[in-house]
Amino acid sequence: MAVVEASMAARTREREFASIARVLHGSDEVTIEWTDGRQSRFAAIWLLDNRPDGRHSPEGQRLFDVAELPEEPTIAAAALTGGNLRVEFASGGTTAVYAADWLRRHALDAASRAERQERRRLWDKSLAANLPTGRYAEVAQGGRALAAWLAHVRDCGFALLTGVPAESGMVCRVIELFGCVRETNYGRLFDVVSVENPANLAYTGLALGNHTDNPYRDPVPQLQLLHCLEAAEEGGESIAVDGFFAADRLRRAHPGDFALLTRHAVPFRYVEKGKVDLQCTAPLIKLDADGQVRAVRYNNRSAAPFDLPEDVIVPYYRAYRRFSRLLHEPDAAAGFKLGSGDLFVVDNQRVLHGRRGFGKGRRHLQGAYSDKDGLLSKLRVLEGS
């Protein structure tokens, strides 16, 4: 609940700070001075493109194409009207009124843009002491409990859900609380079953290294959920590692290595003879336009031979190994034991997961994939943004 209440409090503060103290303008832009001291500039072309009457509803689709705008629109007048901004454009006699809180939410000054950055909470093994968790009976009702659980996934890239009925297919039911199942060649859902005397190594109790799933796909499934139907008697603890935290550590300690892993794309491949041959080439660390880490893709088992320039191979492997060590440090891993009915979800472009080995008993998990856009959409609706 605290996550939702904090988010609502932040929006309340935003509205409180969104009053306009003064409006200044030239022919090509408007400058707003806010009552909290912040200053925001809005270009004439941006204001004209985003005028309220240019959409069929306040947050709806635009009714014109950008090519229809004047080449260099100019501002004839701008003033504060009823607490909002009124702008008269010189060309075409267009007048538009912009709500103060809307302008604040979309302001382009550095401080405002920083506030809109994706919320992130970087973490290490200490997360295990207070795992982000929801209870299925509450989360399934929707509302604040569902919003709080989804907010954990958004902010930490990871969340547990307890008390999910230990029945086949429930992992898909959980996904349907916020989005859609992404079906792959593994099916709508898939089973991860380990037995004491396996005929195939896939069903052993051996440990699994930390990894993100399906790096050989484009686009990669953004969310993975695993639901425990039957827990091993001894061992078999799950592991989660924050890839963004590891990437941040690499960037600060070895910026050259970080740059190599972001600059060069490497191939991944998965083959089932006669069935599938999935291939994707992508960087291990992907950045967005602002230079922030947007995705981590790491799966040593599925890495194909690296196709890189000859003079890059040796320094790239040095960077690759350093990153791998950070991703496997004991201090980076949050361990937890799944019991029957427990489920966890990871942001598959951020959080690696793995498994410690176990000796006794059968262990049965069911997994499924989904995409993050549905989760974030549901969360925005629940938070009323």
C-alpha cells in the first residue's frame, strides 16, 4: 500500500507546485516561472503541435500531421488566464489555452524531465531481507493491492506473490490480472520439472546460472513469471540479481568496459533441429537516448560465437568477464525459497534469475511470459495518472 500512497502523494505535490507565477514570451518561445522557483521554456512549434483543440479528447489522438504546421510558427501574445497559459499564434489566428498542471507534467526543463524518468530502485542481496511481496487473495481483487504489487515490478524489476493456488495454468491467470500471455514456441505456458532419478539432464537438480530468458528473440519477452506447484524438500532456492545494479557498478569502476558492452552487439541462438532456429544480435547492455541503462541481456548458454572485429575480441571478453563476475557475486544475489503456491515475476530485461542445486524431492514450476507495456498500462490506470 505504501508504494501506491507514495505515488499518489507525489502527484498531489506535483499539482501543488504546478501554479504559474509569471509568463514571459518572445516570438519563438514562452517561458514560465513556477511558484516553486522552477523555470520552463516551451518552443512555439511544440506549443502549436500540442494545442488542446488538436486532439479529439484531452489525452486522445492528434487530428493533424506535423507536416501541416507552419515552418516557423511565431507567438503574438502569451499571458496568464485563470491560472492557465493562453497563447496567441501569429499565423492563422490560432489561440490555445494550456492547463498549468498539464504544462508542468510535460515541461522540458532538466529537473522536470528527470522527475519523469522511470522509477528505479537498485538492489543487491539485502533485498532478500524484505522481498517485495503481494498476497494473491488481495492482488486478485485489483485496486490498491494490485497496484502495489505491479509497482514493485516497475521499481525493482522483481516481485513475489504468495498464496497462488497450486494448480496448473494459474500462472496465466496471474498475467491476465494486468495483461496478456505472450505465447512462444514453448507454448502458452511451460513446465520446469525436476525429479530424483532423471532420464534427461534437463530434469536434474543441478544449479542453474544467473541469466535472462530468450536472448535469442527480437523482441525478447519482457516479463517472466514462474509459479511453484511443488517444492523440493531440500535446496533448490531461487536467485534474483539486479542487472541494472551490476551495470551501474561496471560503469563507475570500468567505464571503458561498460562502453564496449553497450557499443557492440553480439549474437544469441537457440536451435531445435527441424523445429526452430531463433537468432538475435543485441548488446549485453542497451542504453536509451539519455544514456540510461534500458536493458540487460545475459545468457551464457545461448551465446553464439561472437562476431566482432578482430581487434575488439580480446578487450570485449575482458569486459564480458568483468560484467559476468558482477552478475554472479554472492553479495549481488537475493536468494529465496519458493514454497508450493509461491510465484515470482522478473523484468526479463533487467533482472537475472537462477537456481541453487538440490538433492531430495521433486520440484515443479510452471512458467509463462508477458510484456511490460500491459503491466505499466494497468498500473497507470490504477494510479489514476
